Amino acid sequence: MTSLPIAISPGVVSLVKINDRVSVGQAIAKRSIKKDYVVNLVDQFSESPDKVRKTLRKKPGDSVNEGDLLAVKKNLFGFREEKILSRVAGVFSKYERDTGKIIIELGSSSGDEYTEIVSPVDGIVIMCDNEKIVIGTEKDVYLGRKGGRGSVIGEMHLLNSDVNEISLYYALDNNAVGKIVVGRNFPRDILIKCAGMGVSGVIGTEIRNEDLTYLSNRRMQLPIIEVDTDIIERITKWKSKKIFLNSQEKAIIVLHA
């Protein structure tokens, strides 16, 4: 049996106790929902998503105050500007490239709305405290060398990261949105693009400590794990399956293998 630790943050309420049996998808904890404020640049500027992307004056991870400039559109000759100012304070969470929407995270809800943390595997709870829930499981767990923050369940998206950084930047397209990108070298610009475009997580063999610190300091919520090359080769054979990525514990589980 392998132990799978799932870190929980302050304010998260556990729904299980030691020796409880859990199944895939079962709620094991709940936390307050963070509210988002959405600005639709396509509607406000009457332009395509490709064009409004160039009007942005903030980027993912930036703090936003009420009245801050979010985007500026100039006319053909640059004599007149249309500006969009933020009506809220928060953090620029992401920009949706396909819809032209800015997402600003406002923080925890003061109401009674919650989201559930579910178990990624069948197993039994062997530890439960204020910091983590540990589930004993028969699934194989792959451990990485270093990790960031957060956890996610998603489908793998293989990326040829042996090419140069410019080619890699353009190879990372909308097919990766909502998926866990698996590759080798992930420089800072690529990690920032992953966070901004809605990639669910990253697994690579070359991720610098200073880049992990940079993303953390800018509150970019992107689960990341650096692993050995042999682990990449072992998990990519399951590319049609979903995987669970727990970056804080540096653990990867192939689900339904």
C-alpha cells in the first residue's frame, strides 16, 4: 500500500476521519469558494480575442486595485483611447485567450458557498489532521524532486520541450488548456504562459527554483512538479488516462490504470 498525502490549508473542513474508506470522487474536505470578477474585453472593445489581447496592461499574477488600468484600445491614428478600469481589487488570475475575458480573483467568500476536495483514488484514511489527509492506496505513486503549490486531476498533454524556447512558446497552444502539460525544460516564460492560459498543471525535468519562487510570489496558482527523466518516460505511456498531481507533496498518481 502507498501513502498519498493531500495537503489542506487553514479554513478547509475535513469530511473524513481515520480508518474511513474512500472511493474515487468522494468528497473528503470542503473549502470556501473564491469569488471571481470577469471583464469581457471582446464585448467592451467590439474586437476579436486576438486583437484585444494586445490591449492588456496587466498580466497574470499582478495585483489589481480599484481604478487600475486593465486595458487600452487606441484608434487607427492613436489620437483617441478607450480605457477599461478595474471596478474591484484582487489578483489578475488569468486571461482567457479564446474568449477575451480577464479573470480577477477577489478572495474567499464571506457566505456559505463551498467547493469540495475529492479523493483521487480508492483507499483508506490513515491520517487526518489540520495540515493533511493521508490516504492509503494500492495505486502506484511517482515522487518528484521539487514542487510548487496546489493539486489537480487532469488529462496529460505531451509537449515537445526539446526545441528552443521560442518554438516551445508557440507550440503551447489551446490544446493544452485545462490539461496537465508534460515535457522537459520549462523556462519562466513558458510557466507564466501556462498559468495565464489556463493549463491545469506542469510536470517537467528542468524547472528552476527561482522560477517556482517567482510564480509563488505573484500568486500564480499552477501545480508544478519536477521529476527525473525516467519518471516522464513511465507516466507518458498512460497519456490516455487522467493523473493526479499533488505538487506540495511532489506526488503523481496515474488514475484508473
